[in-house]
Amino acid sequence: MNLWNFFGKKPKEFFLELSPIGSHWRVVTWNFDLASPQERQWTVEIQGAKSSMISWRKSTKNEIFFFEKEKLITKRKINAHDEDLKSLMNLSLHSTIKYSLEKNREFMLSPVSGATTLDFQNEAKALQWIQVSFGTLKLALEGMKKDKDLILTGAFFSGIVPESGEEVLRVIAFNLDIFYYLRPDQSLQIVVFNDKDLGHGKSKTPTFQQIIKVTKPQFYDEITKLMLELAIAGEIS
């Protein structure tokens, strides 16, 4: 008898059912808020008509946890060398990020009324800051891909924030906490906090903030490239 059939759905079935299409809130995390420093954890969460989460955890053993509506449905021990399940988990992380980024493309191309020459000048300066700051993060991520002993801690949030109703794309990577707010007037508000030596979410004063009206696609291109590097560096290997 196949043990997976005896105990319920196979892990592959849970992965196939997890889809970001039509969801209003999506979360991907890498070793974020760990219960133990020795633990490693990857999670992908989708909230929509059907809310689901998959958590891959490494500690003294490897396990996958499957949740629906915040309720644990089942968990499975897994072989650390199971390449098929690793591929499915990595695909879930990548596809959720890809869907989230592509979903906002139309917004980024939508014009904003009332933009001025001064807006363009301010945005040009702001873009330089973003490129330098994100460039530093990407260099650090490149280093992590070469040294597997380094542990990535990060998080990606996108969609309608359940608590506030704001539409946001949020990235936490290393010391930076980056918010891209998609405002109803079609403007893009960027707010960046530097949580260095404080812990995630501890900094209350933004290091950078800017309203973007004219050059939204350029700023979106920067966070898209950053997320590509983050997703690759965070793969389960």
C-alpha cells in the first residue's frame, strides 16, 4: 500500500492546489522569525477565496507543514535529498513572487495626473539612491549564493494588507525594510527603513521616502531585479 494514499493527499497535490492567481495577499519568507537559531524555514502563504500556507522546515529532521485557513492540515517528514519536493517548494516560492510582480505591471504603466518638472527632478535623485541601496543588497545576495554557509533572512509581502487595506509590495532583506505603496491616485509611494542593529520593524523613522509619479517603471524595474536575486539566493538546495 502507498503510505501517502493511506495518510491522505500526497505533498505534490498540496503544491498543485497552491495558486496565487486571484489571491489578495501573498507572503514568502526565508528563515524569518525562527523559533530556534538552528532551525531553517521557508514559507509561502496565499490568502484569497482559499487561504493556504506551506512551510518547509529543517532542524533535527526535515518536514513539510500544510495549512488551510491557518489550521494545520497535515505534516510530512521528508528525505533531505528529495529533489522533487525541493523543486516543488522552490517553484511555489518563485511563482508566487512572479505573479505578485506581474500583477502590478499595469499600475506601474498608468500615468499620474499633475506631474511636474520638479517631480521628475526629484525622482531622478531618488532613483539614484534606490539603485545604490538595492545594488548593495544584490552584491550581498551574490555573495550568499557562493557561500552556502551564510543564512538568508528575508520576507516578501504583496497585495492588500489585511490589517490596513493598503495595497503594498514589501521586501525585507538584510537591514532594509522596503515598502512600495500603490496609491489610489496611481502614484507610487516608496518608504524605506534601515533596521540595522535594531531588529526587523524596530526603526520608526524612514531612511528614505518619495512619491513617484513620472518614472514608476524604472523604480519597479529595480525592485523586480532585487527580487530575482533574493528568490535565487533563497532557494532550498
